[in-house]
Amino acid sequence: MSGSSCDITLFAPGLLGPQAGYFQLAESAKPDLPFLTTLLSRARIKSKAQHDWLREVFHLFAIATPAGATPPIAPVTALADGADANQGWWLRADPVYLQVDRDRALLLAAEEIGLQLEEACSLAGDINRHFAGDAFEIIVLHPQRWYLRFTARQEISTTPLYDVIGQNIFPFLPVGEARPYWHTLLNELQMLLHRHPLNRQREKEGRLPVNSLWFWGEGFCPATPKQNWDGVFTDDVTVQAVARFCQLPCAAVSDFHPEKLQGSFLLVLNEALASVRHGDVLAWLDRLKKWDETLFAMCIKGLKNRSIQHLALLDGEKRVYRLAPSHLRRWWRRRQPLETFCTHA
């Protein structure tokens, strides 16, 4: 028996779909996932309130978010990026690429643009000079994370960037009393960026231009809550920023070894979500297979040797799968195929 033990909460949005394409695959194309399906089959399954993935992250870290409001991720990531974000009302203004045709504008890329810091500062500098009379300034703290800071709340409500990727932006533009100003601002920004020399150069080189910004994540810096976690494991930069905001130790997923842990730990796996959003069933299955061979195998081993005393697996939908070491001995609960647990679109 291990000399230490831990409780693990594993949050993996997109783990179980929805992936409509999975149900159309031939059986021979579906990989065996023995460790994941064992965990799911032997667990006690409980229902829970369903949250958007970022709201669930804030919930797991006990950060209060007003009902119906976007979690104020802008000041949290600004702090992680080195700004003093404890004062003022913050808004992300991330550079994106839109594919525009006659009656729609699809937001097709954000981080994939591969913007360099020098390019980001050049674009932001010209934007700031153009809008010098508008009492705001783009703050570039990372090539892909730009910010606006105001002394007072702006009366808008936005949609998180990750919910708009691959979508026509028009239904997701800012709403609220200040909506006309922000829509006009966005149109003017797009015209400015369209003719910017840096973007024209990027297009000549076969790179995507930055032809718009996406405003999201608005709010004042929230209060830092008391934490029940002893540490966090994740490769997601947003979750890393939240952990840092909560003054929690945070390590990469590759550093997760439950037999070395004592206490309660949060493990966040966010990589499956992009495959779900893009409907890429093969990339999704490849991710699940890699996790099965590493993390889920580790969880089974930890439960067997009791280095893990309790495992809670949150699928990002409405279910929590809870396991204790004794649950693995439920031999009568035969291992079910993955589709038994997958979410239908």
C-alpha cells in the first residue's frame, strides 16, 4: 500500500462528446479504451448542474460569478500576464481572423494566427493612435491576449471567444445598453485592420491576417476565495491563470503522479473540447486513447493501491462519476463500451 493518499477531481469537458460521427464509425475503427471504460462502468454516477466549461472552472475554484454573467476571466488572465488588474473593469480584446462573405463573418482562427509579439505591438500601437480620442487603449500582455481597461463598468455583455470559433459572429456580438458603440467600434477596427500593411505582408507570406478583435471576458477582478485544493494539474493556460489567481500550486499534466500526492487535487483536461467543437471525431478518439494509456491507467492503478482514495470524474455535461478503491471490485458491473456513456448531439 502506498504511504500517501489523495483525492482527485478530474474535469474533462468534451470527454464523452457529443460526437455524432462516433456512432457512424465501423466497430473496427473504434479504439478499445479499457481503463476509461472500466472507470465509467464501475463508478457511482450522479447528476449535477450543467455549466459552460469556463463557468465550471470558476465553480470548481469557488470564484463567484453573477447569475447570467460571463465569468470575469479578463482581469484574471491579465494578472497572470503581469498586469495590475485589481483595479478597473477589464475586457479581453483578442486578435482573430474572420472569413467574410456577403451575409456572414465566420471566426475561424485565434491562437492559430501565430502572431508574434512585435507584430501584436505594431498592430495595437496603430489601433491606439487611430482611436486616441476614444479614451481607451489596447494593452498587449501576450501576442494573443490583448486587453482593454476602463475605470467604470461598460454596459455590455459578451460571448466567450471559444464559443464563437467556427461560428458566424453576428448572433454573438456584444449586447446591452452600450451595444451601438461597440458594434460601431468593431466595424471601424475591421476597416483599419483590413488595410494595415502588416496584414497585407502576412497574406503575401501565406499567413493569416488579423482582421478583427474579439471582445469578451469582461468584469472587475473577483475576490480571491478560500481554496479546498492542495494543487492543480493542467496544460490549459486559462486554468493555469485561474490557479495562479487563487494562489495554488499548478503543474503540467505530465507531472501528475498520484502515488506521490497527499491531499486534494484538481486535474483539468481541456484538450478534447476543441475536437468536439470542430466535430473532429478522429482527433477526439486519438486524444482519448492517449489519456487511456497514461492518465486513466494511472487512475486505475492509484485506486487499486489506494494512493487514490476517491476519484470524481466530471464529464463537462451533467454527470459526475465517483469511484473509491472498493468500486473496482464490482465484478458484476461489466465493462461497457464507450458509446454507453457518450453524449448524443
